[in-house]
Amino acid sequence: MAVSRAKKDMFVNHALERITMSAANTLTYQQLNFGVGQFQGVALVIHRIEYWISYATLQGLQATTDLIQIALTQSSNLGDLNMTHPEIIDEVLASGQGASLEPHYVPGSNFTKDFTNLPGGGLLVAANPIFIGMTTAGMGAAGSADVKIYFTFKELADKDYIELIQSRIQANI
């Protein structure tokens, strides 16, 4: 394939998606949609991810065994959000501080992951598919969160794109 001479994506884009769990203490996925096909050779360089867990959801953290876990992943077929899965791009975990204490949270704050110091300026991932996964333990109600991703598009040669997909998704391609 001839290498495209398209202009390099010079400015940061952002994607914002809300995930609302289907029920408390279950694993729920929400897909992010980007305007490119899975085999178009377009990747994302993720520079920053902001996880905004709703205040009502954080108030559900009452015991030290309670937790909220959110991950950015390239598959919705995972049974858990364990970072040992190659499909997991990034995750955050919030846990309870004890039954007699309020969870440590300041309304309006978030969990931010900055990847700009990595080689290439961020995490290189296939643009599709990308999902937000969220699960809880010990919660009385379904939770919700917003995830904001700052990224640039990067066009890859076919062989490089196939290698990228194979490194993240457990399938024969």
C-alpha cells in the first residue's frame, strides 16, 4: 500500500462518554465511537484520560471492601477489568475508606492520567473498538462516570496497524 501523504493531526481532539452501569456490582461496557473503520489503519495517540466518577456513585463507598473500577479497553468480552488482560489500555480504582469515614473525594475533582511523557507523546491504540468498562463491589446502587480522552489521530501502514491490533486484541487476524 502506498503511504498516505495526509496532513498530520496537529491539534488535540477529545472524546467524552458517560457510562451508567446496568445494575450495582456488575460489569458494564459502553463503546466509544470514532469516525474510522477498524481496518482503515488509523490509530489514536492518547495523551490524557480524565475519569470523572459521579459524586452520588462515590458516596456509595462505605466500607474498606467497597470499590469502583473503571477501565478503557479494546474489548467488551472481558469477565473482569484486571490489568493483566492485554485489551486493557488504562484503569482507575477508587475504594472505601471505612464504615465510619466518608470517602476521600472533593466534588469536581477527578482521576487524571497523563501520558505525554511517554515516547511518541502518548499511548498508541487502535481507534476502534474502544470501550469504557465499569464495575463496583459492595455498592447499593448502579454507578455512573464520565471519561474524557484527549488524543490525536495517527495513520499507520497496514503491517504496523495489524501488529498494533494483534498486540491488544486476543484473536487471529
